[in-house]
Amino acid sequence: MLKKIIFILALTNGNFTFSQIEKGQKSIGINIGDFQNRKEVSSLNSIKSTNYSSSINFNYFVSDKFSIGMKYRLGIGNGHYTENLKYESISKSFNSTYGFTSSYYKKLAEKFYFVLTGDLNYRYKADHYTNKNYSQPIDVSIEPTIIETTSYSNFSNAFGINFQPSFLYFITPKFGLKAAFGNLNYSYGFVGPQGNSTVKNYNNEFELNFSTSSLSFGMNYFF
């Protein structure tokens, strides 16, 4: 079976030279990251949330070390919060990012590159909340009565500049595995309206992030 796989890769790629980073080259990449799963439960309160994101990018090499391109990122999140067993909040979030990118490639070893990517981007985010107050604890066997239910949505738009380091390893001449960790980001935009308000809040945000939310893995195809 291993011999068959090697034979197929040889037919597909022609030869096993790894000089993929060169002027005129193009690549398409898919990345998955921002996995966050939070769960805190006590006798009275609980917090549960999950977040996920994925992105796709296209790059064109203008030289042996630089590429320009475009990217699109999609993020989805869900949350559930209870307080004193009589209050419940359910949240859902959606965000999408469009950007123009430029990347610098530094060869560290055969098949192995350090990559620094900067991008100009636009981000749209929507959050929806549903809050409920109950007449009695929601964990009892009898169905509790809902006293009050409120729902509202928040929207935000922002333009930003982002820098992110990553490492690229070629497993074949046409396919490379990519891992990224950490980013430096600046954004300017507005949040609002908040709930039933019509007021928009403008803000500037500068962030240096080395948490697990900045970790992502991907696959790139070069042609």
C-alpha cells in the first residue's frame, strides 16, 4: 500500500524537489482554529460556551519571498449562562472577515519555512441574546414558569490591521501543512445599537494575543 501511495504522489507531482516558493507560484489554503470550549458549573451558577472559526485564502507570489492575496474567515459561537437557578441567558454569535494579505517567507530548512503575514481587513459581527427569568429553580422536576423573556441583538463593524507568524512544512511539492500561533491586531469600528438603543459606540482596540484562541492549523495547495 505504501508503495502505491508513493507512486501516485510521484505521478501527481512529477518529482520530489521542494522549491515551491518562487515567483509566479500560487496557493490556496484552508485553516481551522479558534477552538474554545468553556464549562464552569457550580451548585447555583453555570457557564458553557463554544467557539469555532475557519478561513480560506488565495496567494500569488510576486517574488521568491513575498506573496499577496485575499482571505475570508467565518466564526460561530454559542453560549449558555445560568444564575441562582432562576435566570438563564442563551447567546449565539456570527462573524465574518474579509481581507487583503501580504506574506513574507523565510526558508529555515529543506521543506520548512517561517511565514509572517499581514492583512488589512473588514469584520462584521452579530450577537443575539435571549434572557429568561423563572419563578422557581430550573433544575427541579416541575416545569418552572417563565416570568419574563427579553431578546436583543448587537451588531459591530470594524476595520483592522493584523500580523501573524506561522510555520509551513511541505509534505509533498504541492501540499504544505501550516501552523500559526499569536497575533498583533489593531481595529477601529463601532458597536451598536445595543439592544433597543439607537446609539452607536465607536472604539479603537489594540491587542497582542498569545492565547490558545490565536492557534490555528491548515493545509496549503501550491500550483
